[in-house]
Amino acid sequence: MVSMKVKDIFIISFFTMHLMQDLMFVFICHLPLLYLLFSVLFPVPSMFLRCSFYFFNFPFCCRYFFIAFTLSVISMFSVNNM
């Protein structure tokens, strides 16, 4: 009974990490496109600075993507070994 609860927790964390991974991937892929779109449509200096701040923090976003990917791989192997 206890092992079933642990297995359920691993399955839930597995799907949660995959969802986080997909969302972060979409966010990272569309970041340069949003940067160009806002800089063309809204040439306000504050908006341009805000978009350039997100654009230059690109490696910081990739770090979170790598963490989500690593946790999803760990949870996948944990579910397969049970």
C-alpha cells in the first residue's frame, strides 16, 4: 500500500515535469520572436528595455529548462524501476 502511494507520487511528478518542460520549451522558442514583435509594434523605450532584458537573460531561462529536463529523466527512471 505504501509503495503504491510512492509510485503515484513519482507518476504525478513525472507528468508535472514533462508539462513544465514543454511550457519552458515553448517560452524559450518564442522569446526572440516576441522580442522582435514588441520592438517593431511598440517602439516605446520602456517596452524595448523590458524585452531586451528578457532576451539577454536567455541562458538563465535555459538553466530552468535543463533542471526540468533532468528531473523528468530522473522521475522516468524511478517509475520504470518500480
